[in-house]
Amino acid sequence: MNNKFTILITTKNRKDDLAITLANIKYLIENGVECIICDDGSNDGTVAFLQAEYPNIQLIQNKKSQGLIYSRNRLLNLTKTEFVISLDDDAHFVTENPLELIANHFEQNSTCGLIALRIFWGLEKPKITVSNEEISRVRGFVGCGHVWRMEAWKSIPNYPEWFVFYGEEDFAAYQLFKKKWEIHYLPEVLVNHRVDIKARKNEKDYRLRLRRSLRSGWYLYLIFYPWREIPRRFTYTLWVQIKNKVLKGDWRAMLAIIQAMGDVIINLPRLLKNSNRLTANELEAYSNLPVSKLYWTPVNIQNTL
């Protein structure tokens, strides 16, 4: 069982977060699960820590930072196992012994190319960890906790490194859909992504994150959507940002919007070159799928019965 899986982690200057993650999945690594970590040019002692504390982990390094997407591509293209678990350096399994659940689902669902795991976003593990959600096919997945069937990964293009950050998972989801692979949400397996979402708006990189998030959505329209759909969707998303942010006094958002539009113009030739458009029927079928399950909120199940 364990030799079917590889755990992949990309990290940069987050030694303390990485240490927590590895402590929580140590039992898997010690029981034969391959783990490969890509250090993206850290200067905080991450490499020395890994070499001293986890010599059985395969470590690859980008001497100069190349970015998250480049690192993920590099890791995935090194992998030789049947299944690949992708975790952020600040995410770990809450569910104990999740591999059997994952392997069984893949074996019972031959068209499933990727499993989206149940993700709790919070600095501490939730007090309630059980869920009454059911397995379902969904549109996409979140990068901090998912599992690839490597046959599916090899059938589609690599993540687009020029997206830099945001949107690469949706890019892969569209490509999988075009190749007739399915993405399944598996709530039986819970991952804790140790991030305070509410605090992000107050962080220094808020504008940069918003810029990259906006442009990635517009990139995806230009790559995958039928031409007639693009003007309407572009205009709508632009108006939503202006109404919900700019008109409420968020001037950092205004600058992010302008920069995102400039990014689209600059990358237009690349976007057109990489186009893989859905037909009208494909877009309708894709749109009818349940939305991606990105955030799980604990519910007291006893009170819902």
C-alpha cells in the first residue's frame, strides 16, 4: 500500500511551519511512504534542518527561487509512484491512516483522476472533525491538499508557471475535464491548513494576492472559454470587484485591478497560444458540476440529525 504513494511538499523560508507538518506525517514516512520536498531557495536554515532531522526524505533544491508552480511541476515530474499526495508546508492530515481510504476510492472509480480532500483552514485543528458530507464529483480542487492519479497528471500539460501563483489548479481542472478525467471530493480525509484567512486581508501582500487572483481568472477565460462567453464574464467579474471593494473605499483593490488588467494584455499572446477551449456543451456540463469544495466548516452533526 505505502509504496503506491509519494508525498510532495514545496517550501520556502517556512522552516517552523514545515517542521510541524513533518511531525504530523512522520508516521507515514517512517512506514515507507516516499516524501520529496522542493526547497525553493530558502535562507532560513530549512535545508540544514531537513538534512539533520529527516535524512530519509528526498530533498531537491532550487538554488534561486523559481516559484511555487515551477517547484510543483518539478516534483510531479520526478514522481514514479501510482498516486501523489500534494501538501502545503503548512498543512497536515487530521485523519489518521488516510492512505487506505484514498487508494480504495481510486480503485473503485477508474475515471477519477484527482481527489480533492476536505480542508479546514485554521491555525488550530477543529474540535469537531467528523463530517456528514458525501463523496461527490466537483469542478476543481485546492492546492494545499489533494491527491493525483499520476496517469491523469501525465495526460495533461504541466501547471502554467507563468501564472506565478493562483489559478494553476483551475487550469489543471479544465484540462482534466477535457481529457474526460473526473475530480472527486473525498470528505472522509481531513486536512488542516494552518492559515488564518481573515488575517490575510491585513497582510502586506493583500494587493499582490488580489492582483494574481483576478488575473488568473481572466487568464482562464481566455484559455478555455468560448469566445462569445468571454466579454460578459470579464465585465461581470470586473464590476463585482469594483462594487464590493473599490466603491467601499478599498483603494488597494483598485490598483490591483489595474495591474491585473495590464497582466492580461501583456500575456495575451501566450494565452491565445495555450488555448484549449471548451465547446458550448462542454461548458454547460462543466458549469453544472458542483463547485469546488475549498473550505470546510465544522458542524455539530448531532444537532443536524
